[in-house]
Amino acid sequence: MPRWVVAAIAGFLVVGVAVALVHKPSRAERASDLRGFLQEVNSDIESCAAGVGESLTALREVQAEHYASATDVSDGISVAQQGAANCAPANNEQIDDLENYQVPESLDSFGLAGSVTSLVAWAAPDAEHVQTDVAQLLAASTPAARTRAQAGLSAALRVLDKQRALADRPMTTAITALGMHATPPRLPG
């Protein structure tokens, strides 16, 4: 290859890098990127989040009935077990996608990569633990077993709440900074 071709290619690369470094995204571009980010992470986490909500609802319904039927208890256990399995990246392509999500460069200053990491941890293992604990609480047949299972669930819910706060904080900061009317993904717990 002639030297002038190599020099021309190198020149184009230098100009391309310089333009990329000089270009600062506008507020509108960053807001658009944030909308895309929120849509993507919400889509990726929503099936796991729905399972957590359904598991906790099933638990409350069984606990509200003084004489819950064996079928209600069995159905609640099944909902919680399926929900826990659905939060594992190996069983849920959307959680796997979330693990590999790359935050747009224009949003780097907000620390949203940490939000993605926290969302993944919220799902696996935290949401898995909550739902497993719901199933154990529903399956507990003695007062002592119920007490232990309730203590485990309460501890798991506290961890889930902390992880949600870690995920929400950078997203809320970005939403506020860009003056958007949006919210982080709804994460029950």
C-alpha cells in the first residue's frame, strides 16, 4: 500500500477522533438517550419485577385468609418459585440482556452503569431470594418454621429495598438534571 494512502487513512482517523472528542451532546440528545435507556432497562427488568409483585400479592392473600385452602397455598408457592426462576439470568433472556447493556456515552456523567449493575443485582440474587423466602413461608407448617421464614423474608426485603435505592438514585439524578417527566423502573418489594 502506498505511503500516501496510509497517511490519508491516518489523517481521516485523527480528524474523526477529534470531531468525536469535540462533539458534546445537547441536552435534547441526552434526554433522548435517557428515554431510550429507561425504556430498555424497564423492558429488561419488568418480567422479574412482575414476578416479585405477584409473589408478594399471593403471600398477602394467603395470609389474609384465616383458613387458606391447600390449593391457594400451593398456587402461591408455585407463583413464588416460578418468579424466582424467572429472575435468574440463565432463565430470563431479558435479565441476561440487562447484564450486557451498555449505557450511552452521553449519559456517562450520571453513573448509570452503576444503576444497571444494581438492577441486575436486584433481580439476581435479591429478587430470587425474596421469592424463595415467600415460597418457604407459605410452605412452613409449624409456628417456629413460619417465624424463621418470616425473619428470612424480612431480611431479604430489606436487601431488596437497598438495592432498589442504589439503582434508582443515579436514574433519578439524571431525570432531574435533564428536566424530564419520567421515573425509574417500578421495582416492588
